[in-house]
Amino acid sequence: MRKTLTALLLAAALPTLAVAMPMHDGGFRHHERGHGNLAQGLQLSKEQRQEFRKLMAEQMKSHREITQRYLDKLPPAEKQAMQKELDATRAEQQKSLRELLSPEQQKAFDEHQKKMEARRAEMAEFKAWKAEKAGKAD
């Protein structure tokens, strides 16, 4: 039960953290967390840490591009079905998380969720604008 709860908390929090993560040296800072122990264990110099971060950022970008390339090949109905499933999963995870919290924590959680939803809406609006602009250029 405890492992399931931990996994659920992480699964629900990761997308939120990824959007909110500040940029650092041209990449996201979460690379340091995943490989921070390795970098600390190796006692990397400042230059090595910077190069390490750069390589990890390049790897993440490459991974994202490959994933997107395959997602772009999906028919619109499949993309829509996938998005609905992701949305339903996110809603269920958030509901489960919220039930674990005290009333005070629930209030903070709700406020955070509102902010994240606003950011998602803003990003969707930007992507629509960008697609429209690219369509006019063609």
C-alpha cells in the first residue's frame, strides 16, 4: 500500500513539476536530481558538471523529439483517445492525492491545480497560435 501510494504521488506530481521546473544553463534542473548522486560521487569539476548537464539536456531533447515524431504519425482519432485517457488518469490521480490531504493541504493543492490548469490552457493557446501561424506561412 505504501509503495503504491508513493508511486501514485510521484506519477501525479511529475507532470506538474516538469512544467514548473526552472531552466538552468539551457536545460531543466531535474537532470541534477536523477544523476546528482552520480555527479556527486564522481566529484566532477564545475566544467564537467556543466558538460554533464548539457549532455543530459541534449539526451532529453532527443528523446522528446523521437517520441513526438512517433506521436505525430498517429491518426487524429488515436491522438484524441490517448489524450482523453491521459486526462482521465490525471484526474483520478489528483482525486486520490487530494483525499490523502488534510483540509488545509487540500486548499493549497486546489490552488496549485488551478495555476497548473491555467498554464496548460496558456500553453494550448500558444500551440494553437503557433500552428495557425505556421499554416499561414505555408
